[in-house]
Amino acid sequence: MKRIVLPFFLFFMLFSCKDNKDVQQIKTSDTIENTVVEKVLPTDEAVPEDADFKNDFDILLATSYRTWENNNPATSLTKNWMDLYEKNDKFYLGKADFKLESGYDECAGDSTKIINSSTKTLLFMDLPELKSGEIKSLKIDKNKIWPKEKITLVFNGVEYFLRAEGEVLASQKVINDGGKEEIFQNVKNYKLYISTKNTPEKLLLQEASFNDTFVELLFAGDIDGDSKLDFIFRANRDYEEERVILFLSSKASPENSVKKVAEIAVQFDC
């Protein structure tokens, strides 16, 4: 859905290299009607709210940040941070290559710092132990998993199942950022579950409501080099917010597929 992007405001919530031809693409049904699934009782329904979540390490987006109480998070970015970026429809990891630009936010009436990356950055991560180079990733043909839908992702011969629940309040046709028409739904009490044949279904993320936004899968691939899927989701709760959540498999316990390790939320309201 196209929107006018206003200046940004940051707050943090309390919170290797094989050809992509070896990776199978996402399998999804063609329509919402064909993706209706029976409700499955998950083995672990209870997941704490994000209010107590703390990042395992910091992440940043290549964007503009407002200064808050004489502190600007953009200044924490260094050349030792890792840059997950896209080039020619493939993803790579490399050391952050960027410049900081000073600015002024007329809406907020305060100074800003803008991170100008030399690459098409998806996410900066303060995790220097990651290995540089091309990483395996899936081509994402369906980035929104609406309530009563289920998709299967196949990676290194393992099937990952993502299943969604929630209440659809309304549906409408919209033109997305790519200029294509799609169905957009107003959803509340959204829950997204993940499982594999070897791990029980667990609650991956949940949102009570959205304001002209929805959860989107931005990336599925092997960031941490353990031959298992990692995920990056955009989970904006409001149209004046940019919120990204990172899940890594190497940090997960044996009974889980992935673990939420970092989150960043940027407000750009007036």
C-alpha cells in the first residue's frame, strides 16, 4: 500500500556460501480459499508479551533517526557491524560500508542522523562473528500470511510450516508498492506459528491490532551459517512505524526452530 513517508523517530523496544540453486523455493497455495486450514492446537500457546524483550544484540536500518535526549542510535553503527544486503536478487553479508549525514527534522523540531549505506541494506547487525559472502536464501513469492493461511518453505531438504490465525475485520483491493493489485485485510488478534516435522508448532509472533499495516516476511535464509532457516519480518503496528524483527536458528533451543534475537522500531509520526 502506498503511503507518504514522514520523517523518522527511533525507539528501541525493551527488549555459507553455496549457490542458491540448491535451495528450493517457497510452496504456497494460489488463493486464500485454497489455503484455509483446520485450527491446530499448538504445543506452546503461551508466549510473553514483547514488553520485557531485550535484544541479544543491536540492529539498525539504513534510514533517518531523530536525536532523543542528546542521543542518536545511528551513531552506534561502526565498520565492525555486519550488513545484510541484496544485490541482483541475491543476499550477501559484509562489513558495514556507510556514511552518516546530519539533518534536521522539521516535524519533530530536532536534529537527525541519516545512515547512507553503500549497498541495498536490509539490516545492519552488531554481530561481527558472522561470515562475509553470499548466503543461501529463498525467493519469497508470498510475503503476507493471512489468517487461516498456511505456507511451506523448503530449505536444505527441511520443510518449515508457517500458519496464521486471527480475526479478519474487513478486506479491500489495494495497489501495493510494486504497482500490483492485491487483497489487503484489516486483522486483529493475529498469531503466526512455526513448525517443522522435527519440531512442534510454536507461536512465532503475535499482534493484537494493526493500523493500516500487516506482518510481512522480508527474508528467509541462512544468516548464521548453520544450514537452517533464519527469518526477518516487518511487523509495523501503525503506518507511521517501521518495525523489524530478526529470528535466528543458531540461538534457538533444541525444541524450537528459531529464536527472536533482535527488534527495532522506528516511529516517524509528527
